Amino acid sequence: MRRQISRSVTGLKASLSLRLIVPVLIALLPLSFFARHQIEQNRERSLDQAEAAITTATSALASSERMVITDAGAIVIGLAGLPSVAGTREECEATLRAVADIDHRFANLGVISANGTVTCSALPVPEGTNLGDRTYFMDAMRYDGLAWGAYQVGRITGEPSINLGYPLHSTDGRPIGVVFGAVSVSFLNDQLSMVELPEGASAIVVDRSGTILVDTGDPGRVGDPAYRVSLSTLLQTPNSALVGLFDGEVIASVRELTGGAVVVAMPRADLDAAAFAEARQVLFVGIAAALLGGGMAFLLTWLGVARPITGIRAVVRRLASGDLSQRIRPSSPDGTLNGLAWDVDEMATALQRNAEELRRYAFEDIETGLPNRQALLVRMAQHDRGTLVYVRLDSLSDVAAMFGYQAADEVVLETAARIVPIAASRELVARISDGSFAIFFPDADTPGQASARMSRILDALDGGFRIGDGSIEVVTRAGAAILPDDADDPETLMRMAELAARGANRSDHGTLFDPSSDQQKAENLRLLSEMREALLADRFEVFYQPIVPLRGDGPAHFEALIRWTGDDGVRRSPGEFIPLAERTGAIEHIDRWVLGSVGRQLGHWSRQGFAPEVSVNLSAHSLLNEDLPEYLQSVISAFDLDPQQLHIEITETAFLEGFAGPLRVCESLNGMGVSISVDDFGMGYSPMQYLREFPVETLKLDMSLVRDIERDPSVSSVVQGIVLVAQNLRLRTVAEGVETPAAHAALLRLGVTDAQGYYYARPMPPDDALRWARSSRASA
């Protein structure tokens, strides 16, 4: 579509030229006379414009050169800190060649020993080469910092370059050599090619000795000693320094560079000629012809171009303001302006379709087609009375573990089909999470009515669910909260209903929310007490699920997942205790226990020669504690870890808990070398503006997207959009919950970089994770 609009704009320019040529020809009739002072005005104006353009050009070139040298200096400093550069010659040269292949600004990269010999180089070194006399080498060794020399012809590269050096240090901190980078002057040619010079102007770059390195006007003068200029004179009085390079007087502007100077000059004679040429043209234009030609030009342009363009611009402005329903509706795509209008309409249609698709996903559960939590909250806000029933399928995770996620999906779909007819409207039924639903009844606002609605729902879900040729029972709990008795806003009402459902362990008819319920308080207190005891007794476990690259190889990578087996021997789902821990603040203790456990395990693996990367989920509570980086640093130090082995996963909701605090914590963690990932990305918040601010390196696609990618084309579009966003921000993408070859193939096709799920491996204890990683390496 961009090409279509581009072609239309090109055609528009041709059309404008054709429509204006007639009035221009009429206006250029030889009439009247023109005063000589107009010539002088033209000359002065041209002179001012040329001086401004030349000054702008030299400033841009100097700024670009500083940026290149600054970037190159940062790279050289970074190389000096790499173990491979200080290692063997083979390791060093491999590293330097890799960097030189990526960054073509470098003509060469190398290492010079303290006696001036080149010990490592990305390019072959001529025998006997010694760089001990180079200024950048001596300054780097003498001042123990970044140093650079003048532009010069390299002894290794044989081409003009500016060289930067940064010292290598021994273990006791002494400089023992210099890492150098030779920045080719070819980058100056590249920069010059991107600067728009005035017509007739030339750009010249000289080094500190006055030798010409670049000359856009006469390349034959490059390196010729006959044309050497004085750098000091050039910086003070450029017009005098340039005598001999140009015929006659010039207008010039000069800016100092790192190793020399850049000057843009233009012969004054060219300006005079241009001014006189313009004056001669204007001289033949009389007032009568100007009025006549201008009037005809205005009339023709208005009728043929301006009026249609005004209409197009009005529609485009409304589109830009968010009104995607606007259309121009040309009669046909034929003709230049009609073609442009047609392309704008097609673009608007595509934007509207994409916006509707994204809105659908933001407010709809893709698997069931029901509204999601956010959509239900919006609709509940339209009512001031009613009952919210919260339904939990507690054994859904067991169904998935025993029969597979496809069976669990069938249970979810059947649950939706049974409860929708009970609701007053399909729009008042929402899927909240994998195994949770909520139904709002605006016509029920008493405890009796609320209990009756819960009973109808539980009766509808009674009797088991058919899976294949058999039938299974699913443990279902329900809780209800009444608006406005239990809460006066939808969000709080949702939490109260969910809390009531959690307390409905043995109730056949569900539980109404009761803030004074001893049973509910006791259940929460008991669970909190068990959690604290489990933390103190170290009864939690960490399982590790592999994260695999979809293309090529990469370091072993796992996600750490907490597991808890209670005193009764029953394994508790994280969904049972994590929400309570988050509400009470105990989640921060759990987060730190997991970090400590992962650190201990990484240290143990390191002693076995195994150094994987591990991702750890952290709650929004932990991100609000600015002591987190200090604690994590203590874990890293205690177990002698590489910070790059740790990846911290935060959910999108962490962005909603306040911006400044989490940003400072994430920046501190990133500064330590710890990577930041956004977990469950695509659940509706999608804070794109925060992604640009937070030092995020990875987006983890929500599991619901992966499950629906095979059967819903719109999900593929959403995933593709997320992947494009990640690619533009240079982020990795990880798909969670991959269980089938078809899902794997779809994610690979859409450009997702990594994945995890039962298709590759289940979460496993540490010893099994080590065996899995080693067997995967052996079979790769």
C-alpha cells in the first residue's frame, strides 16, 4: 500500500507540473522593466542562504564525526574488557574479526603490546610492524585512558584512518598493552553523501598535518602534498587558507574534527552568477503578466488540484485523530488524485480492520468467544445493583495433566456452553482465567437471589464432562458478591466474589461473600501459616522447564517454577497460594526464597561444569522494593554467579503498580547484567510506552495465544503483530504452553525466537533438568 501511495504522489507531482506549466508560460512573457537594485537584493539573499547552508552542512558533518568517534571509542573500551581479547591470539583475533565484520566503520581492530608490537589483529600484520611510535598508543599507555591520534595512513590497512586506543590491564591494574581501532575515513565519505550541500559547494576534510583526506570537488587532491593547507590558518581564517584550492574568492565554513577539520566552501563567483541569472529571469516579468499568470495559476490549481487535496487532507486529519470510519469514496481509482484518494481509503479500511481485531482480542477470550475480565468490568460499571457469581474449575489442571490440554480445553468450552443460557445476556458472562468464569446478574441483589443463581450454575455444571468415549468429574466451586452491599465498584466486587469462591471448599451451593466469616478468615490464616512454615522449613521446591530456541542453538535456558506439597501430601497448585501471598505481602518472601534457591542451584551446577540461564518470576510487590537489587547482588556474590545467567520475569500488571519505582529497580538489575522479561504479554494491558522506557530484553507470549494459534487466524495476526513490535524494539520473543507440532510450526513461521511447553519438556527437578540439557546437547 505504501508503494501505491508513493506512485500516486509521484503522479500527483507530474499532474501539478502539467497544470502549472500553462500559467507559468503566460507569466513569463517579456514585459515591463525591472530595477537594478533587485539584482543586488537577489545577490545578497543568495549569499545569506549559501552561508547558512554551508554552516549547517559543516555542523552536521562535525556532529556525525563526533558520534562515530564516540561510538568507536565505546566499542574499543568494551573490547578491552572482554576475556577473549585478553586471551589467546586465536580467541582475540576471532573476536576482533567478528566485531570488524559487523561494524564496517572499522578498517581494523587489534592489540598492541607494551613494546609496540602487534599481538592480535583482525587483518594480517606485515612482518616487523611496530606501532610504538603512534600517538594514540603512547597517550593510552601514559594516561591510562582512551586516546586517539590524527588521521593517518595505517601501516596494516594501507588506507587513511583515525586510530583510537584504550589500555589493557593486568590483574593488578597495570597497563600492559593497548586495544586499538582504526576508523576508516570512508565513513566521512558516507557522511558527506548524506549531507545536502549547496549547488557548486565542495567539502574537504584535512588531518592535523593539513593533508587532504576527502575532497568532493576534486578527489585528485587527496593525499597530494602540493595541496597541503595549514590547519591553524584554516580554523582561524578559512578563506585565506583555501587560496590555491579554488579560483578566486570563496565563502567557507570550517568545523574542527577529532583528528583534523572539515570545511565546506563555495566560489563566490557561482553565487554571483546565480543571482544575476535569477534577476535576468525576473526582469522579463511585469506586474501585469504576474497578476494575470498568478490569477490563472490560482484558478487552475484550485479547480484541478487544491480543492480535491483539501478534501483528502480533511479526511486524513480525521483518520489521524482516531475516526477510522472516515472515507473519501472517489468514483474510481483512475486518475492521479482519484488514485491517491482510493489508496487512502484502502489504508483506512486496513487500519480499521486491525483496530477492530486488536479491540476484539483486548476484550474477548479467544478460546471461548466470551468477554474477558476487562470487558465484564466495563459492563458491570453500567449497573449500580446486581450479583457477581465467580466459578472455579479447581481440578482443571489435573484434567490437563492426565488427559492433555486439549481435554482441558473441551471442559472449558462445555462449561461456557452450560452457563451462558443461565445469564441474562452473553455479554454478562466472562472467562477470567484458564479455569475461572464470572457471571453478572443485574436482576439479583439479595442474598436469596444470589444463592439461587449460584445453585442454577452449579446444577448446570453437575453431572460430569464427556471426554472422548468417557466422562470425568470436575471439582467446581462458586462464590458470589452483591453490588453494592459487598463492594461499590466492579474491581472490588470481582475480588470479593473470587475470595468467596476460594472459601467454598465443601459447599454444594456456593458461598456468599461474608467479610466477617470465621471460616473464610480461618482458611486464609491456615494457608498463610502453612506458607510461612514451608518457607522456614524449606519445603518449597523449584522445578525447571526448558526454554528452547526455535532457530539454531543457544545456551541452556530454563524457567524456575515453584512447587509446594502440603503437610497432607497433596501438591498445591500455585493458583491456590500465590494470589493470597500477593494480597498479604507474603509473596515478597516467596520471591526471595525462589531467588536464593535458584542461586544455590546455579552454583551447584557450575561446579559440575553446567552454566545455564534461568528465568525467575517476580511479583509487582518485589519490584516496588528498591532493596531488591541489593538482595539479588548478595545472591550472585554468595554463589559466585554470572549475572547474565539470571533473567527476571515481570508481568504486564507490574507496570500498573507505579512507574518510577519499578523503573529504577529494573534499571539497577539491568545495570548488574540481569536480563528483564515481560511475562504473559498480550493479556490486554500492553503498555507499549513503558516497553520503550524499561530495559526489557524479552517478551513472553501469553499461553492463551499459543493454544488458539492453530484454530483462530486472528490470533496468528495478534502474535505476528507482537513479533513485529519485538523485532522493532530488538527484543526476543518466547511462546509459552506449546504442546503440538502444529503450534511449533506456526510459531516458527511467525518469527517467534524461543518457546517452552510440554511439546519440548515438562517442568522437572534439578537433576532431571541437568540430564535433559546434556542429552539435548548430545543429540543436537
